Amino acid sequence: MNESIFIAKDVVKQYGEHTALNKVNISVPKGSIYGLLGPNGAGKTTLMRIINQITAPDSGSLLFDGAPLDKHHISEIGYLPEERGLYKKMKVGEQALYLAQLKGMSYTEALEKLKFWFKKLDILSWWNKKVEELSKGMAQKIQFVVTVIHEPKLLIFDEPFSGFDPINAAIIRQEILELSEKGTTIIFSTHRMESVEEICDHIALINKSQTVLEGPIDEIKKQFTNNSYEVITASKELNENDYFSILTKKDTTFRIQLKEGKKQQEALQSIVAAMEIISFKKEIPSMEEIFIKAVNNA
Amino acid sequence: MHKIWLIIKREYLVRVRKKAFIVMTIVGPLLMAALLIVPTYLAEESQELRNIAIEEDGFEFTNQLEDTEFLHFSKIPQEKATLLKEGFTESNYYALLHIEENNFTLYSNQQISLSVSNGIENQLEKIIEHQKLKAAGIDLTILESAESTVNITTKIISEDGNTTNSQAEASMGIGFICGILIYMFIFMYGTMVMRGVIEEKTNRIVEVIISSVKPFQLMMGKILGVALVGLTQFVLWILLTFAIATIAELLFMDVSSMTTELSSAQQSILLSEISSLTGGINLAQIFLSFLFYFLAGYLMYSSLFAAVGSAVDAEADTQQFVLPITIPLILAFILIQPIMENPDGTLAFWMSMIPFTSPVIMMVRLPFGVANWELALSIGILVSSFILTTWFAGKIYRTGILMYGKKASYKELWKWLSYKA
């Protein structure tokens, strides 16, 4: 495993009586697209706010690129919060310049980069419009640009696709993948499991203020497979034997489970010997199933 | 530091460019100039000589009513009086005084000015008084010789023995204007800060911004930006008021005749009169104190207003928190009058020490003269309390701006104070 851009160790954050984070550990590998998952109220937003130094943890240690997280790291992180907006009465260009400068860019640098991005996303004609004249999706595009404009090492997106139509969502997804290819690490928080599957390579699942799962997606999936297979045969007469038991049966489709210590080949051979097989497929859990299982087991 | 400048700049420019600001900046001085000019104009108008007709059986009152600078009385016969009542406009009479026994009625075709009816009333009262005194057998000449007028000259002796004429009227005027201005500015710009905070919260831009700057920087940037808007408006008002007043004076008053009439000697007398009118009042001290109390009072109150703005989701919910903040300010406003009457009393002293009322009350007291130690103490208390309130407000603010859709209670606010940043 390559080194981590961000590590949180035993992070605790309390709001009065309420514990938002209870000894949370995550470690985000450099260059990864890291899915931060969890049900509502699990503490994801608090964790993202801690990474952005909007709020500080009560205890625990935070490392950014090997050094303790510090004020100057602000310009190396870009954050697109779930609750996001713009000044309605301000002009688009002026506002984008303001927000870029707040991230520490100089005026000329900000202007140059903004023009580049506005051209790239084909929104240059909005430069002198007021934000209130734009649709929600248009405003989201500007927020995306403002988040990535200072070319940070770490980008944090909280529900980046909400408010976008499918076409614009695809454009933004493409931009995120491009940024990732250039080496930017991306933390990606969403409730839409299909997009996690599509773009993340690592995940952390936070539930009830604690990290429940963390690691590369394929390893986690392996962890959640329980040696079950979906078998479709030409006959309806499939019976349990020494190698497997039958979980469910529907017409000629069976879900079977290997018995303790038995191998896939043994089970397959035992079926082939008896009948013709139309399909034999290992059941790999979807992220959605893993999510529900992990949350319910906790 | 660079970032807080960016915030101040944005907050300032956004507000100064607003139409409402430009309109207020122009309309304000027009109103003030009108307040200065209209009374003088009205006073001049009332100075014209008015003919009053008298309708009376006999000459009992007619003979005793004396013409004054502005009133000329003349008796007219009964028939003419009836005619006059039907057609005032053609006659050169302003009003008709009808006397019957001790009943007096004043007729006119227009609203009778208060000064005219008061003038006539006073004369009639005196006449009747004299009649009664005579009937009681009191010699009028003795009464007249007993009448006396006293004019007290008030002088203030300073510690080095110099005396200056004290001018209560001028002190009152200056104190009143300064107190009202500070009250107005704190209210206007304090709520402007609060609305700005609510706007950022409802727009949901606040989380984007505080991922780049500290919440305290955002709050202070806004407060200072709005303070500059206030100062800009104030300076523009003063300049424009003077400009408008000067232009109006040139237009409405015959300046050429004034300047030729006034010889240089007279002019110097006029100047010395003006300086004696404000003599004993340290204008430089008042100006500097005004700037200080305006800024410090505004800083203290606006940080509290910012905290309120951060705790609510909409302006409609601010009421319960704004009220306790504004009560001391309104109290100070109400107490301006009594404190002007007794500027050195216990109430005045304490009100100019308590930081929530001192910006208004100290400005009311200052023109009357305040001991240096009192002024220093008041300034010291105000400075330390605005540091305290901004610290306190900052803690509420940084938690409040990130609480969406949660209605805050006082208990909740208290808890926020204990949260770690």
C-alpha cells in the first residue's frame, strides 16, 4: 500500500452530551477515490468538517501528508459541502474570484484559472450574471469549479451530484475522474451506492460515530462474500449433497451455499454430474447490500 | 490578515453599491437640510404685519389693545364687520376680533397662526387682570414699580481660575444630536450585520467560506466592513448636508445685502458671539469621543447582533434574542431627556459607565463637561466589554452558523459556549 494523504487516529468529538465521533480511525491512501459512507447522523459531516478544520476534535490525532494537520493545509484541501450555496445578489465571476482568493490565490492567478475552467465547462457566458438568475444545476457547476480551482492535493465532495441532471452529472463525474488521474486524492461522500461502486476504490463506513468498515473495495467485498452461488440448471431436480446446501429455490434458479471446508469445484462437479448447467455464478454482494448488512449488524 | 481584508472589501463594496444605500445617502441630508431650513423660512414668514379688525360695543378693550410690531388693531363698525365676515379675501384684514362682554372670538378665512392668537390672548388677559386689580383698590403704579426682571449669567470656573460662559442650550443641542446619532447608527448597522449573517446562513454559503477562513475572521470582516459603510454614510451626510444648506442659503436668503450691511467690526462681534455660545464646550474632545463611542458601541452591539443572526434560520425568528439586546439601547434613548436636565446626577453617572448605555449617554453628558477620570473609566469599561462580547459572540457564532433547521433556545446557546472550536 502506498502512503496516506490523510490519517485520523482515535478521533473523538462531542457536542455536549452527544458524541458525534467516537474513536474514529480512517486512513486515506494517496491518489485514491475514497468513499465515505454511513447512514444519516453517523458523523460523516463532522469528520469532513474536522478535516477542513472548520471544527477541531476533542481528542485524537490528524495527519495531513505526513505532518500534523495545520492551518496552512487549508489551501491544499478543497471542500464541497452538502449544504452549499452562493451569494444570490453577487455576480458569478466576481463571486468566483472572491472565493478563489479566500483560498489563498492571487487575483491574476485566480482570474486565469477561472477563465480556463469556465471555458472548459462552457459557462463563460454566465460570468456577468447574478447568481439568482441561474438555475440550481448551473449554480452547482460554479460551486464545483470554485472547489477545485486552487488545485488542492485533497478534494472532499459531499453529495456532489445532487441537483444535477444526468447529463451534467456525467460531465462532473468525468471531471472528478480526470482530477483523480492527475493524482488528486478524492474523498467522496454519498448515499448513492451505485456511484460508489462506479468510482471509488476505497471506502470507510461510519455508523453510530464509529468506523465499522475500512479498506479497498475489493477486499471488503471478499470479506462479505459468504461462499454462496446462484445456479441455473436445465432441470428442477437439484438436491443438497455433501458439498452444498440449498438456500432458496425458484423454478430452475437455485441459491446454494458451500458446506464448511468444501471447494467451489467440488460443488460444481457434483452438479455437472447430475444435470446440465445453464449458469453458475458466485454471488458478490453489492455495496448496497454490504452497507445494509454492516449497519444492521452493528 | 490578507483574508480578512478580502472579506471587509466584499462586505463594504456590496453594501455601498446597493441602491438603498445611495438613496439613503442622498435623501438623508435633504431631510436634515429641510429640518434646518424650513423653521427659519416659516419664522420669517410669520414676521409680517397683520391687521386685526375689532368689533365691539363701546371702546373698553379697543382703547387698551396696543399695536405691536406684528399686529395692528383697528375698530370697525357693526355693518362693516358683517360684510367682512362674508368677504375676507378682498379686505386687507387678517382676522376679526369679536368682543361681547368677556367673550372673545377670532374670525378669519384661514387657519389663524398660533402666534397671532397667543399675542391677542396675552394682551386681553393683562387688560382684564388690570381691571380686577383696580376694582380691588390696588395702585397700578406701585405694582409696576414692583415688577422686576432678573437675568442670571451662568459661568463655569475651571481649576486654574478662568471663567467661561456656560451655555446649557448649546450643550443640550450638541449632546442630544450626538446621542441620537449614536443610537441610530448602532441600531441601523447592528441589524445590518445581523441580516448579513442570516443571509449567509440561509444561502448556505457559510460552510464554503469557513472552509477557507476562520469563523471569527468572517464575523469580524463583516462587522468591520459594515462599520466602514456606516462611516462612509456618516461622512457623506455631513458633507452633503453642508453643501445643501449652503446652496439653499444662497438661494433663499439675500446674502449680498447681508455682507454689505455687516461691517468688519460687526462681523467680528458676530464671530465672538458664536464662539461664546459654544465656549466652555470642548468641540475637539466631543468629536473624538463621538468617533470612539460610535465605533466601540457599534462593535459591541454588532457582535451580539451577529451572534443572534447565527442562531436563527430566518429574520422572523430573531425577535426573542434581539429584544434583550435592544432594551438597554432603547432605555438609553428614553433617558436622554432626563439626563440632559441633570447631567451630573447619579443616574447619569452610572448610565455613562454601563457599557450598554454609555455610548449614547456619555455623548449626551460630554458637552456639559465630564471629569477626565469619568471619561477614562467609561472608555476603559467599554473597550473591555466589547472585547468580552466579541469573544462571547464569536463562540456562539461559530457553532450557530452550522446549525441548520434547528430552533435555538437560550439553553442551547449556553451549551454552544462550551463546545470546542
